Amino acid sequence: MKTRISLLAASAGLIALGACTDQYGQTTAPSRTQQGALAGAVVGGLIGAGESKQNAVKGAILGAGVGAVGGAILDQQERALKQQLNNPNIQVVNRGNHLAVIMPETTLFAVDSAAVGAQGQNDLYTIARNLNQYPNSTIQVIGHTDPTGSQAYNMDLSQRRARSVAGILTAGGVATSRVTTTGHGAGQPVASNDTAAGRAQNRRVEILIFPSS
């Protein structure tokens, strides 16, 4: 019964947030802030379900508030990053629960190198300043390659590139406790490896920013 109450509370949030209409009566998608509120309501309601009906409802309401605040901050940070970065090759993508800063190989590295070039360093120091302005987050730096070469070589290169990027972020003042690194080699392509353009897209570093409060 408790779980049912919590799910009803979360469903109420879904209806309230998902059924928005514009001035012409057309259904519109929920904003990032609304998505955050919905996610918070679901989590809060489920946590409260383990205690009582009253706590389930309170948990959903409190979770919605926390989620909405987190979504609004993420929106603000996304806008700030896009304004601060002066490089059209860098993508800043809001994925709802985190930001992804996607930096192609050409922005950061020479071929087969893990040494960040001058322009890439400037961009990373800009990102570091933004991360310091929004300190309540954790950062995952992930390296990716195309499949040219051996799997072992690509994995090692992706890991070294992720560490190089993370090193510049921490040199820019980002606390090391906030940053983790990993390399996926060629295991997570975003484009076809059958073309040169596709392989170029796959050679990248992603900086994922997850709000922690």
C-alpha cells in the first residue's frame, strides 16, 4: 500500500509536468527544470514509501523541489558554458541529469598523441573556471578513439587522453576529489567507422558534469 501511495504521488508529478500546453493549446515537452522535478518526485516518493503514506507524499514533494532546483542550475551552467567557450567545435549538451562537454580530437590532440595542444589547454582552463563557479558537481572525463590500430593500443590511448584532460582541469583549480577518468577505446562510437568523417567524430573526449546537490 505504501508503495502504491508513493507511485501515485510520482504519477501526479508526471501528469502535472508532462501535460503542459502552450498558449495555442498545443502540448509541449517539459523543460529541464520540470524533468528534474519529476525525477525528484519519483525518487522522493519511493524513499518515503518505506516509512508511511505521509512520508511518501512529503518525499515526493521534497524530491520535486530538489530536482527542480538541480535542473535549473544545470540549465544555468549550460548557458554559461556556451557563452564562455569560444570554440564552435565543442558541443555542450544538456542530457537532463547531467551536462556533456564533447571535445573532438582535433580540438585537443595531434594524431596518436595524449599531449593537449595550446588551444585545447585554453578551452580546458575555461571549462575549469566554469566548474569552479558551479562547485556542487562531480566530473567524469572519458576518452574515446576510433578502431584504427589494436584494441589494447586504443584503450591505452583513450585512458591517457582522459588523464591529460583531467590534469588540466585540476591544474585550473578543480578539486581532484571531484574528477574521475576512464577510457573506452573504440567501444562507444557515435558515428560510423566506415568513413573518415565518422571516425573523426568518434575520436573525442567527453567531460560529463553531474550535479551533486
